[in-house]
Amino acid sequence: GCSVQEVGDSKSEWIITIDGVEADLGRFSEAIYKQIISQAKQERFQGFRPGTIPPHLMPTYIAFSMDECARETVLEAMQQNNIRPFTDARSQFTIEQVSIPPVPLKKKK
């Protein structure tokens, strides 16, 4: 579920609104986060055991995975609406609001 609107007469500026619940962004964001954390655990951080991520870096990884989710979702919405972005469009996005719903917790037996 997304809507795309041109800004004025511009052919290169759009307002894209995406329904995070309908697009299931919670699971998509979680998958991106798990991949980023998995890669981070391969890094060696001075003063920490191998496979340990310093707690002060976790907010950065969370913010990065949310940003990555938002940018990938916008690109997907553009493709679905037959908008071909410029090659550097991904870095040119202005993301004004992000609301990614949490993944529902699994019920314990």
C-alpha cells in the first residue's frame, strides 16, 4: 500500500507515502537488522570479546537498519509505480517521517 504524488510540475520530485503495516515493514526491518548485526559480530571491537558488539553502538545499528528499510521500501514503491529513479536517487531521498510497526511477539507455549 503506497501512494505517489508529483510535487507541482516537477518530473523529478515526488511525495511517496507507504503504509508500513500493509507493506509488512516490521518483518523487513527485522531482517535487515539481523543481517547488519550478523555482519557487525564479525568485526573486532577493541576491548570486547569476539562476536560482542559494544552497547553504545547498538542505537547506531538500529537507526541504520531503519534508514535502510525506508530507502529500500521507497525504491520498491517507485518501481511499482513505473518511476525510474536516477542512479544516485537513493542517497538523495529526503525521508521526513518513518514509522515501522514492531514485529508481533511469538506466543510462548
